[in-house]
Amino acid sequence: MEQRKGRRLILFPFPLQGHINPMLELANILHSKGFSIIIIHTNFNSFNMSTHPHFTFHSISDDLSESQAAEKDLLLLLSHLNAKCGEPFRECLAALLSSVTEEPVACLICDPLFDFTQSVAESLKLPRILLRTGGASSTAVYSAFPLLKEKGYIPIQESRLEETVTELSPVKVKDLPPERFFKAAQAFTYDTKFSNGYVFNTFEDLEQHALATIRKEFHIPVFPIGPFHKNFPAASSSSPSLLSQDRSCISWLDTRLPNSVIYVSFGSLAAVNEAQFLEIAWALANSKQPFLWVVRPGLVQGSEWLEPLPSGFIESLNGIGHIVKWAPQKEVLAHQAVGVFWTHNGWNSTLESICEGVPMICIPFFADQMVNARYVSDVWKVGVRLELGIKREEIEAAIRRLMMEKEGEEIRDRVSKLKVMANICLKQGGSSYQALDGLVDHILSLESLFTKLKSQ
Ligand code: UDX
């Protein structure tokens, strides 16, 4: 632990698993650099705070109705949270800033998905840094919306799906999110220019080109200090899980040969229909490879959990498959038995897989996941993207390619090299190490800015 800096930082995560994890990891990193940490969080998706006794937590009442809290459409949920959280957040922040007995606050660090933080921070004259929980490459695609519209790629036309977007090659038209996602992102893309910095959970060697594009576009300091979870000890056990982790999978993995297991998980939000669920089940069973499958409650639309599986399916696997509701994913990916990760390519999952040198089978569902998957398969070449959706023949072929063929070995070599790079960038003198030093200096310089603004 570095010497205490005598400064408080206020962090405000967006309340979804894929956003809470990196924000809390960033909080741990900055705490290890000597800052005191305050987390403001919503009642919605409130998480277990006991794993972070070194932080101070303040909850705000979001007042979502039951139906709003159960909203499956991500953009609608986003709009409910933005409508309900602005005022309670402003009140909480104002109260924290007015406390004179505490250490001074240097700045607010928040998720750009909350669209009111810019105006609230500005009204309180508090500097604001953004944490982008997605990758830089997908962020660069989102900020290219005006260009994509001008060039006629958007609105997306069925007949052009397989076409490469020349200006964003190798991204294809089918990898672009629908226009309503772009429009939702437009507000925060605009606000980004008025923030005091942009933190990314990535590293220069992985996304150099996209990071350069972002620097050019936004003219604010950009700090790629990832991979976060490799940047502080005990990372794997400190992520606040909204679902309880089933640790039986670790002892099950202990009984398996190195690189033999397919780990299957589609993150915290994606959902499949019953037919797709069965297609996945049969592809896994037919592959005859051991598999660890996370079937999150809610993964299968209209089902509680495993009911759609034919009776006798699990028994017929003879122990070759292990199914859990939620896994300690970072530990699973680091386990020597895991040979392939079949993922939806949420940014956290993608980065966690790269950091453990695990090749991927990619089945993106929405938002940034399609761009992440395209980069995995066509830029870094560390995985195979399922181009036809969830079809058992293509899945079985992808498993064979990765687990049995020479191509799989080449892919494993490439992802192992990225793993090494991810470790090097965190070491003294490495790009993320330096960017983190830069971020700490920047935060300290913001505190004097805040003091100056307050006195005006
Ligand atoms: C969402 C979006 O899907 C993603 O595209 C965006 O980049 C972030 O928000 P999510 O679907 O949850 O995220 O996926 P992901 O970004 O991969 O985050 C999931 C997190 O949950 C990871 O940190 C992963 O380690 C963790 N996890 C997942 C578990 O701990 N256990 C599991 O069983 C599955």
C-alpha cells in the first residue's frame, strides 16, 4: 500500500454485473495507490459490500417499480435508471461534498451510461472522470455513428449484412449495433468531450489503433490501465457477484486433464430461446469433450433453469458435463483444465480469457459484443466466431477446430502471446503501469482544479 494521499474519490458504478466488476476493480487499484474510496450505488442490483470493508458505501434510492426492475430490454432499463437516479444521486453527492470534517474529494469517477452525471458534476463544480467498461475498439465504433450514417451503413440493410465496413475494417455491417443503440450512445459520446478523462480496462498493445482514434476524437486524457483484475492481489475473489458463485466447478475441474474442458458462459444479460438452448446442449454432448456450462437463471427465456433439457440428458453425459448457475469465472479461466471458452464476448469475459491465454468460441448477442467478437476472430485471431448463430454443426466444427486441429494450436499460441503482453504492460515501465501513474497524477491535479472552481 502506498502512503495515503489524503484524498477521497467518489465512484458511481452502473448497476449491471459487467459494469460493477470493473468499477470495483478500479476502486481497488486506486485504493492501493493511497486514495480513500466512496462508492455510491443504487438499490437496484445492490451487491454484497462486506467483501470491501475498506470502502465507504452510500446507497441511493432508485425507486424503480417491480416491472421496471425486471425490464429485459437493456435500453429501456437504461432509460428507467437514468430517469430515476439523477436527483437522488445529486443529493447524495452534494451531501458528501459538504462534509468538511472529511478528507477533500478529488473527483467523481462514473460510468458514462448514467447520462446525468455531467450536469450534476458541473453544477457542483466537481471534476468527472469516466470509466468505459467496454473495450476501446467498440467505443471507437460507437463514436463513428455520424460517419456510418453518412456512408449509408445505418440504418442497417439486410442485403448488406456480410459487407465489411471499409472505414472500420474488419468490422462487418452485421457487427454494428442497431440504430437505437447508437442513438442511446450518442448522448454519452457527446458528454465525454466535457469530462476530465477517460479510463479504459484495456492495454495499449491490444487496442493501440482504437485508443489513438479515441484520443483524436475526444481531446481528453485517456488512461488505458488494464487489465484491471490483474492489477491488484486477490482480484478473483473480490468481484461482487450479484449471483452466488457455485464453487463445485473448481473441484470438478481439478479432476480433468489440462486444456480438455470447454467452459461455456454467456455473461449476465444474454438470453436464448428454448430451441437455441437445446442446440447448445446437443452440440456440447455431441462434441464428447468435457464441458463446464453456466446456465444462469433467466438464460432460457420462459424457463426457470434446466427444464427444457430432455429427461435423462444429464445422466447420459456420464459426468462429462458440469452445469452451474454462476461460476467464479476468473478462477475457472485460470484453471489449467480449461482449454476453450465459449463466450458471448462481453468485454470483461473477452479480456479475462485473453489474460489467461484461453482461445474463444464467439457467439455475440448484442451491443459491443459483436465488435469484440470480430476483433477476437479477425484481428487478434485468438478465437473462432460462429457466423451462423447457434447451429450445432457449426458449434461442433468450431470445437474440433480449436481442440483437435493444428489451427487450434496456432490460436492457442497467439492468445498465449497476448497473455504475456497483458502481464508485461502492468510491470514497472509497462504501458498500463505508466498510464496508472499518469492517472494518479492527473487526479491529484484535478483536486486543485476543484478547490479553485469552488472558491470562484
Ligand atoms: C455487459 C455486456 O454484455 C457487455 O457487452 C459489456 O461490455 C459489459 O456489460 P455481461 O453480459 O455481464 O456485460 O458480460 P461481461 O462483460 O463479460 O461481464 C460478466 C462478468 O461476470 C465477468 O467479469 C465475469 O467474470 C463475471 N461472471 C460471468 C462470473 O463471475 N461468473 C459467471 O458465471 C459468469
